[in-house]
Amino acid sequence: MLRSFGVNLVLDFPVAANLAACLAEGVPVVSTFWGDPAEVHGPIEAAGAMHLHTVGSVAEARQAAEAGVDVLVAQGWEAGGHVRGQVSTMALVPAVVDAVHPLPVVAAGGIADGRGLAAVLTLGAQAGWLGTRFVAATEAGSHDEYRRAVMAADPGDAVHTGCFDGGWPDAPHRVLRNATLDRWLAAGSPAGPDRPGEGDVLATDAEGRQHLRYADIVPVTGMTGQLDELARYAGQCAGTVRDVAPAAAIVESLVRQAAEILNRPGTNPAGADSPGPSLPGTGSPRIS
């Protein structure tokens, strides 16, 4: 039986045709990023789909709320992949929650286990958005080299940079440190085409396509080559990812650990006046 799923569209690129195709097929959840959600909210709403939009600042959150989005994703600076803002998750989430209440807020950036999930729920978020943890999910298409790098990393190994901009210029991102990044930094972080090793073919994928140094491509199953020198997107929470597990087991562990923390007797972390999630008649976020 088909289960609900969503699509993610980056508004820094033309998305009209892809959005129309998704809505025509009845995709129930559309997530957007890196642009003005007002440009696409009308068709999403008309199709009856849920519209999530990722923001990196309070100003962006207010703009998205005014555009009518259904859910906001507040992405902290410690997130992996492309990073919109410059504020940490701990500071951004409660500020966004306060700014757009009662609109639901999902927290992203630096969350890899139940402790992080409990923390953002305490800050008033309704859910957590995890990426780095699921790089090491059994079902993910990530290459074993990429998974090993994430599991071996420390938080400081995940570097905020503009190095891997091939395919998406002017979009800062967080990746694991590697030889490509180190050579570029040592050269003074020059712009293309004057970067060390510019034009080098580092990898070939299962379809025979070649991928260059500085491309915004990650190592995936079936690739061969110098995979450790490709972009390996990861957040600062990489330091807490230590095993490969099925996605269902990861979710179960997250929920169990967060529940143990939030359901401790006498715990009322969010406070009686918190706009965060709560059981009827209480002010304390709880999870089961």
C-alpha cells in the first residue's frame, strides 16, 4: 500500500514544471527551501497539499508565515548540507516559535538522537528534522565511504564553507573536512576556475556519469573513484552518529530516548505558558 511521502523543491532554481507534476500526482507534502514561498504557495494550497518551508532567520519565518505556509522548518547553522542562516538551532528555534505562534515549527540542525529531539521539543518545536543521522540508515543510498566518514567524525570536522559550489553557486553548506576542502583553504579559498584541482574527475557513478571536484554531489551507492574527496554533507551532530541501522529502528530509538527524557516525573521543561506541544491540561511537552 502506498504510504504518504513528500517532495523537496529548492526555489533558487526553476520549479514550476516539477511542482505541477508533483501536484498532478497527488503528492501530499511539498517542502520548499531557499527562496520566497509566496511564489509557489498558491498552487500547493489549491491542490490540498501541505506546504512546509525552511527558514534560517526570524525575518524569513515571518515572511513565510505571511505567505500562508502550513509548517515552518527552523534550520540552525549547525545543520549539514546547504545552510540558509547564521543562527544556531538553540537560539533560532524558540525565536521562530515565538514569532509565528501558533504556526507549527519543525526544528532542524544538530539533531541526531533522542536527546536532541527532546531539546527542540522543549524549545517549543513540534517536531525534529534529521538529515545526518539518516545518512547512516540502511535504506539510504549513501556510499559506505560516506557513512564511515560520518560515523568517524567529530563535531568540528563538519565545516561551514562555500567550497563545493559546482551546480549551486552562492549557497553556503556544511560538509566533512577532506583533501579537497583543505587544499582550497590552503590556497586562500580562490573562486573558480582558479581552485586547486579544478576540473579533476573524482568519481564515476553507476550510469557512467563523471563527477568533478567542487561539484555539489555526494558519494552514493555504485560510485567509484576518489570518493573521500567529494562533498560529504553532514551537520555538527555527526559526532553522535556511531552506527548504521534501519530507518525504523532509528526512529524508534529517537522516540524512546526522547520520551524517557520528557516523561520523567516532575519534569516540566517548557513551562506552563510555552506555545510548544503539550498533553491536554498540561504545559509540558511529552512524547510517547
